[in-house]
Amino acid sequence: MENSPKTPPTQAFLIEAAIMLHRYGTPSHRLERVMGRVAEALAIHGEFLYTPTALVISLRDRSGNEMTVVRRVDSGPVNVDKLIRFDQLLSRVDRLEIGTDVAMAELKQIDEATPLYRRPVYISACAIACAAVAVFFGGTPWEIAVAGLIGALVAGIELLHEHWRWESGLLEPLAGVAAATCSLLVAAYLVPIDDRLVTLAGLIILIPGLRLTVALTELAVGHLSAGVARLSGALVSLATLVVGVFLVWRLLDRLHPQLGPRPLPEPYWQWIALALAPIAFAIVFRARWRQWPIISLVSTLGVLASWGIGPRFGIEVGSFFGALSVGCVSNLYARIRDIPALVSLTPGMLILVPGSFGYRSLSALWQHQTLEGVQFGFEMMLVGASLVGGLLVSNVVIPPKRIL
């Protein structure tokens, strides 16, 4: 976190604050709004242009001195705990309670803080999340168990990728190969399971459904460069993930089992999964245990709204009202507790996002089932647009918190 010695302290703080928000998963429309407000409080006119891999910042003080900086920053996953701490820090700066020198030191301290959860806890949370998704897909008990194990394997690969700093595009195809191979071997030699359902559930943490929804939101609110870049990145990640899966399916095609009638899981499994999934996603997004109750409440309300309305009026209407419920409750809680709405909004939306449709679309196209692939792709975009519509309406019904 070093800047040129010629950079004034106020401008240096604004640059580093924008980089930190970018790095820890803040969408472009929130980042640009927040940083513009903080810059104004510090008597600086700031323009912030954000795309998922770059920041362009223009700052002009009252004397008319202007500087423009460009930073190459990779947009990382959402870290709820650090975003809360950034929000508290920026609020104090906005109210002029602390100077930029003190704020810069605190900003560095937050950035360098140790991870909230140890690796075994994170891996366990990913396993529970994947098992819960297998329940939502109608998996049998064996399929649920194997999906959880594959989810743990994929999370381990993700941590190794981060620790050893492998090539950035290697994670998705490697995870796809590992998930498809494990599910096929289990189906062929241990237990007759639907390996395709298990593979999809085991990869759900890496399927970029949330990025797709955020990209559509950015496009809807006029942040075109960020939206197009994020949408392209999400589609490429999804494509490389599916390529890894299909390489295994083609090479080990003879291992695909012939499945007979499959028993449906008992209805109470759905409620158990619905109770556990939000906590698992809260850990994945690094939210402290104090935030678990509101994350569980928001996620449950969104899913129940989608489940209750979707079968009668269609999945698009159900998704709209699910996102509307998540957005309204998240914004209300953010205003009451003075914390970022992203705390409960992001985990709550993750259960609703249409990532599985994109996976199924590419799977069908790969198998030359063109009509089915186009249909799944269209449904993915339609559900994503419905989610975006619900979020935008929720911001009108209950305006979000002023900072994050």
C-alpha cells in the first residue's frame, strides 16, 4: 500500500480506500457512490471509474490541482467482515471524526488482518453448502453426501490455487476435472448415483451465478464498462469450468451408470438444507457469527418467497419477489444497525442466482442438444434480469444505507 511521495495524504487515502473496496468485492455502482461521497466530505472532487480488473481515479482539490491514477487490481470475493470494518472507517472519515493519516493506518490494518475462519472451517462450510444444493436439486442421500465431499475437495483446490498462486485461469478447469472424475468413479464403482447432478452440486461454489447477477445489475444502473467486463468474465469462467467437466465425461464415457428409478428425498430434507445453507454461505463470505441470524432470516425469506410464488406464476416472477424480499430486508437491517446492506444481501442472493442454468445450458450445447441449451441459457438471463429487477425495486421501496 505505497504511493508516490508526491501524492498528498488525502488523495493517497482515497486511492487506497477505493482499491480496498475493489479488492474485497464491492460492486461498481456502490464503490463509485461511496468514494464520491467520502471525497466530497474531504473537499476533493473525485471521479472513480471501476471495472473488475482496473480502477481509474481522478481527484481535484479546491485549488484546482488535479491528478489521475490508474491501478490494476483484481476483484476478489466478497469479504463481509472487512467490508463492515471499511464501512465503519469510511463513515468516521465522512463525519470528519478522524484524519486521513489515522484512517490510512487503520485501512492498512484491516487489509492485513488474519482470515476470519481457518481453512478447515471454510472447507467444511463449502461441503455443507454443496450438500444443501444437492438437496435442492432433489438428490438422494448418497448423492447429497458425495456432493458434500466433492465440495470439500473443490474448496481445497481453491485454497491451494490461492496459496501457490497458480495461473489465474487454471482453477475452474482443474476443479471441473476433479469434480467430474470423483463423481464418475463413485457412480461406477461404489454407489449408483446421478454423477451429473453430483458434479453440478459439488461445483456450485465456483459457478459464477452471483457475478452474473451483479454484472446485470451494473448494466441496469448504467455502469456499462464494469457490467460488460464482469459479465464476460463470468461467462468465460463458466465455460472453462464446463470444459473441464466435459473432458472427463468424454474420456470416461464408458463409466456413466445406467440409473433406474431414484427415490425422492423426504420433504424435511429441504428444510434442513434451508436452515444450514445460509450459515454455510455466511462462512464462505467471511461473515462473523453475529451476522448469521440476519443472513439466515434474509436467505430464508428470499427462498420461501421464490418457492411460494414460482410454482404458480413462473420461476421469473418467483425470482423477482425473492430478490425483492432479500433487498428490502437487507436495506432495512442496514439502516437500523448502521452496517452495509451487502452483509446480508450477498449471501441471501447466492441461493437465488441462476448459475445452474448456465451450467446446464453449456452442458446441453456440448452434447449437441441445441434447443435445450438455448432454452436454459435464455432462462438464465431471464432469471438474472428478474433478480436485478427485484433488487432495483427494493432500493426504491427501502433506500439502501448511504455508505455501503
